[in-house]
Amino acid sequence: MNRFRTAALLTAAAALTLAGCSSNDTEPAASTASAAPTSAAAATTTAQDLSAPESPAAATTPVDNPNTCAATELMLTAGQAQGAAGSTIVPLVFTNTGGRTCVLKGFPGVSYVTGESGTEVGAAAARSGEEGAEVELAPGATASAQVRAVQVENYPAEMCAPTPVAGLRVFPPNAYASLFLPYPTTGCANSGPGVFQLEVTTVVAGG
């Protein structure tokens, strides 16, 4: 009987030992299973980061066209003036006096001045119409724009503040320096609402 009891105890001990081993063998699997959600979360985060919108690119400053006619390459003269209702149309004629073909595009900047190096008088010219196409100006070729000068004497003196002017200060389109066109007349020193004295069109080919 003692031998049977001893054998039974040994069998029970062996069973417990095997159960303990089986329990230890399953622990890595549990660890692996618990790690899976962490990996999935990391993958989700990475996907979200890749799909996030990028920061907008910084705005760039437009580069000046090296072919633009500089004021030093141009001669400015007045074409044949024509009378209109309450105003005078004065063609601004640009002649390429340089040694290369250059381009003009857009509106000249025009204002009355008291002299070639004088101060501006009143409001600068307003733009009339749409910007035209680029004009290629070969050496000796011409381009022109039209300036409409209002007869400011038709305004009440207190509104206009009539002031003698010596001519027009003209910036060719996209140029940094100006040209002077003698044109003695009268301008309005005031530039308030209702006072309109100059208007300019875009540059076109020819004079």
C-alpha cells in the first residue's frame, strides 16, 4: 500500500510540474498579444503624420524682367496733341535709344511737376482701360501711351487750388527712374474727391 501511495504522490507532483511549465510557456504569447495594439497605434500615428497637410510654401518675390526698357535707354517726346471735350490728349512717345531690343508692358506712371527736379502737383494719372500686350522695342523703334489732361480751370478754384506746372514726370512701365516731358499748363494742387486731372492708357507699339 505504501508503494501505491508513494507512486500516486509522485504522479501528482509530476502533473503539477507539467502544469507549471505549460503556464510559463504561454506567457510570451500573452506579451506578444499585448504588444500588437501598441504597434498598430504607432502605425496609425505614422499614417496620420504622412497625410497631414504640408505648410504652405513661402511667397516668392517676382523677379524683374531683365529685358524691360530702362529709363536711360529711352527718349521721351510728345506726339501731336489733340483737343477733346474739356481736355487735351497728349501722346507720350518712347524711343529706344539704346543698343539692344528691350520691352515695355503696362501703364506709365504720370504726374504733374513744378519742374524737371521739382515737386509733384496734385494726384497722379489714373489708369484708363486694360493693360496691353508686351511691346518689343528694337533700337530706334517707338512705343506710345495717351495722356488725357483735363482743363482744370473748369473746377471751382477752392476745390482745385490751380497751380502752374512745368510738365510731366513719367515713369516708363516697370522702370525705377523717371523722364521729364515739358508741358507748361495748370494743374490742381488739391487731390480730394471730385478732382480729376490726368488719365493714362497702356503702352502700345508705334508713335
